[in-house]
Amino acid sequence: MTAKKLKSLLTEYVSAVAAITLAVAVRWFLDPYLNEQLPLVTLYGAIAFAVWFGGYGPAIVAVILGYLACDYLFIAPRFSFLAYSFGSEIGIMMYFVTCGVIVWLGRSAREAKLQATKQLETLNVTLSSIGDAVIAANHDGLISFMNPVAEKLTGWPLQEAIGKPLENVFQIMNEETRQRVTNPALKAMQDGGIYGLANHTVLIARNGVEIAIDDSGAPIRDHEGKIIGAILVFRDIAERRLADRIAANLAEIVKSSEDAIITKNLDGVITSWNRAAERMFGYTAEEAIGRSITIIIPPERLEEEQTILTRLRQGERVEHFETVRVSKDGNPIDISLTVSPMRDSEGRTIGASKIARNITERKFVEQQSAQLVDRERTALAQAEAANRSKDEFLATVSHELRAPLNAIIGWARLLAGSHLDPNTRKRGIEVIEQSAWAQSRLIEDLLESSQAITGRLSFNFAPIDFAKTIETALDIIAPTAKAKSIELQTYFDGDNTIILADEMRLKQVIWNLVSNAVKFTPPGGKIEIHFKRTNSHAEMIVSDTGQGINPEFFPHLFERYRQQKHDPEKRSSGLGLGLAIVRYCVEMHGGTVEAHSEGEGKGSTFIVRLPVGSLDALNSMSVLEE
């Protein structure tokens, strides 16, 4: 037993003894008037007090002590114990019965009081410890209770608020209209309902500070259902209102954002979908929410989503990840993706927020810029190559013009003398003639190249015998081939070799192709010229066993001033115009020219295809010409 409890118990017994002592003293004071009548009459009040204040134990002590004192002092014979007559025994029995009833009733009342007190204390502790403010008022609207939270919000201490009208302590008004608002507790007392406050209600504290609150009032009823007061429960919702405003602002930002904002859980299921996402991907929110995020992910990029989900489960953030997604209609969309983990109040990752920005236009601009840079680089490289080609061309022209001129000048000086024998003079004349012819061809190539560039090269189309044209052209080249011991062979498929063409330009094509073959075929080599005709085309094939073509040079094969250098230490003869003129002439005939080679040292093949008209058209043209 604790000291406090022992002290309380001692107080109860001492109080009981004191009460009995007082009762005996009162009876002693009344004794002159009562004599031996009603000797125990003053004890009942003391016993009732003892049982109410101390309980069962102190009450029994009071009953016994009171009886003994009165028996000794007031029951005859006086000043003796237990010496009473038979008539007195009945009174004594009635005393103990009455005391028993008093003790039993008092004990029940005391226990009920203690239980009520305990419940009241529990209620007070509960109301004082809850986070909401609580004010209770009696049926007159006067405050009977306030918990600490209510004291803090209203600015009124409990001691000052008790007994004051509720509307004086709890003053509320509409924040927007600035009008007073009816107190819900008073309204609840009037009609017995439960009422809450409308939005935008503020409490005006004692110091004039306005506090946004949420409130409800309810009546207090007794055991008969009669309204005996009201209770008011309210709370400070400033933080909640601020959070609501922030949430509303965020929601509006999400709605009005130009970026698609999507949330999903850790299983990849979409939980929210803003308007920008609807515009970007074509799915409405109703269509998207509840479905897997894979509806916008191309099949070949599904592994990306698994990687992102793994990183999210680890609490990582994915920033500015450029990838491709697909819209509802199947169109790919270039996006920049930022994914942030969403956490609950305990910090656990429960999902993700995805912000997708359409970068298709930016990607297009970047590609265009890259292409522009590439074109600029290509143009610069081409310009540099053109400058080099120009320099090489000028050097080549100078060389090609100087070589035959030197031969002509040299032999002309020799022929001017008179000491040369006839054979030498004949040889000199042949060299001069060949050199002059070479210069003539060189000048013609230059002129024709210039005319081809400006589109002024003329063509005269007429029916010609392609086979005879080939033979005539080969007659000029044959001596050169023979001088190098190169075998020339021609093959003609079919009798009808009439085509519509410019004979001079066609000979020029044949000369250039066969001359190149002779030039790049070593002594003892072989050159074949095939001709055949189909219903729509005439085809000439020139193949040789010469030096062949480097695969890297193929893209430049038909360009002007470009020559393949088989030996870097030797200057190539010619201007590099022959094949360019060939392609131009063939294309002006509506045909094509192509080259094939398995590589350097493995020979080359050139194929010329020219369209032909019907025989009737050719015959008609022949008749008209005649």
C-alpha cells in the first residue's frame, strides 16, 4: 500500500470518528431536552456522512463507536455498557437495521458517485488529449467546459470562459462575405439536429486573429432525451486548406501542362492521365486509366520499361531519357522522359510520375541541322576537290597541249633542214599529223564538255546502221590497238541493226570507250565489242582485259576531270572528259551507260543501252530523207 493511499484511508477513518464525535456531542447538548428518549437519534447523519465520505469500513466503525458512546452516555442505566432492558433491545435492533440500510444505500451512492467521477475524469482526459477543440455549453448557452485545444484556438482560458455565453467566446464569420455565421451548437440546441459549418468559415480569436476552421455542433441529452446543452467540436484547417489549394494548383498545372503527365503503379498500370497525354498519344483518360503503360511503348522498346520499373523500385529517378513512344494510331513520337518515384507517408515507393515532352520537332530540327552541317561539309569538300580538280585539270591541259606542240615544233625544225632521208621525213610528217589530230581531239573534247555543261551541244537524230557505225569507228582506232598487239573482236547479234541516233555523237561514244580500253589494256590483251537489239533497246558492250577499275573510284567514274591513277608516280594522259562526254551523249539519246569491274587488274566492261523506235517509224523517216 502506498503512502498516499494509506493517508487517504486514514483520513476516511478519522473523518468517520470525527463525525460520530460531533453527533454524540450534539446528543449530549440535547440531552436536557430528550433525557433518555431517542438516545441514538443524532448518529444516523454521522453514519451517512461516514459511508458517503469513507465508504464501507469507516461507516462500520462509525456505527459501532456511535452505539458504544450513546449506550454509555444516554441509555439507562447510564455510564454502563450493555446494561439495558428488554424494551431497549428493540430500539437497539432498529438502530442496527437502520444503520445497515444507511450503509448499504450510502455505499451504493458513493460507488455511483465514484463511477461518475471516474467517467467524468476519463471524459475530461479524453477531450483534453484529442487533437480537436471541444466546447460544451449548458441549456442556457453558457460554457461549461473547454479543452486545451479550444483554449488555444479561441484565446480564452478555461477559468475565464466558464459561465460566459458561447457566442462571446466562439465568434465565427464567413471569410468571403465577412458576415456573422450562426453558431452550430446553439442551432443544435434549438432543434436537436447536428450541424456543421459551411466552407470559408473562420474563427475570430480573442486577439482578433482569424483561423480557418471546420466545425460541427450536436445537442447533449439527458437519460430522458431532453436537451440539456450542446457540444461544439472544431479544428484548425489552415494547413489542410493550404494543402487543398496547393493540390488544386498542382491539379490545374497538370491539366494545363503542355507536357504529358502520367502516373502509374509499380506494376505499370496507369493511374492518371492528363489532357496533354490525351493530345499526345490519342487515348482519352477513360481509355488509358487502368491499362498497362505498354499501350504507348513500341514492342522493340519494352525492355526500357522493365529497366525503368527496376530503377523506380530502388527509389531512383530517371531524367531526360530520350526515347520513342507510339500513339493510338500507331505513329512513333520522339519524347524526352522524366520519371520520378511516388512514395507513401512511410517513404515506400508505390508508383511513379512520368513527364513526357514531345521532341519530334526538336529532333527534326536537329536532323535538319545535322544534314545542313553534312551538306556544308560535303559542299566544302566538293569545293576543295573542285579546286584540286581545277588545278589538276589546268596542269593536265597544259601538259596535253604542250606534248603534241613540242612534237610538232621539234619535227618541224628537223624537216626544215635538208639532211634528212626520205623515211625520216615521212616519219616526221606522220608524227606532226598525229600530234595535230591529238590536239584537235583535245580541243574538241574541251569544247564539247563546255557545250554539254551549258546544254548547247547539238544532236541530229536519224536512222543509222549501228553495226556499220561501230565498224567505221573501229577503223580509226584499230591501228592504235594493233600497234599495242591488242586483239579487237566484234560480235553482232541479228541482221537488223538500224537505230535512231546521232551518228557523229554515237561514234564519239564508241571512240571514247574503245580508246580507253586500248589505253588501259596492256600489250597482248583483248577487247570485245558486242552489239544486240531487243524490241525496245539497242545494246553495245565494250569489255577488255585491261587494268580494271578500283571499287572506290566507281562513284567518280563518269565525273568530269576525274581519272583513276593506277600508278601514283606517273601522270595520266588525257583530260578526264571522255567518260563524262559518253554519259552525256548516251543520256541525250534517252539511254544509259554503266560500268562493271571486279577490281584493278581484272578488266572492265561498259554497257550502253539506247532506246529504239519501231521499224515503221524508222522506214518512214528514211523515205522522208530520200
